[in-house]
Amino acid sequence: MKARIKITLKNGVLDPQGKAIQIALGGLGIGGVDEVRQGKYIEVQLTESDEGRARATVERMCKDLLANTVIENYSYELVA
């Protein structure tokens, strides 16, 4: 089973990397970009076949290591 995890900054948290990307896009002549928010995408291959236990494992990964839950949100999907 594979977990596809998406981590993004919470609304209201400043995103200096997103701002740098936005400025760089303007420098490349790409207009019409009002805001850029960057995040992380992580794929984890799990040996677990039980969906409930896999979800519990991914929740623990996200809360304990992958996401800073003070300033970041996370979501994930499990795929066979």
C-alpha cells in the first residue's frame, strides 16, 4: 500500500519560499500570478495491507515527523 502525503502551510502563515517563486515567475515574464504557496509531497510505500492500521501509521508519521502541525496542515490518500 502506498501513502501519498501532501503538506501545506496553514492559512495566515507567511510563505517566503512561495513569495520567492512568485517573484521568480515575474522575472521570467510569466504574469497573472497573484500568490504562490509551496508545500511538500511525500510518497511512502507501506508493507501494511490493513487500511485501518496503515492510516494509523501514516497519521503517526505526519504528526511525529513529517508535518509541523503548529504551522502546517497535512492530508493523504492510500492507494493499493
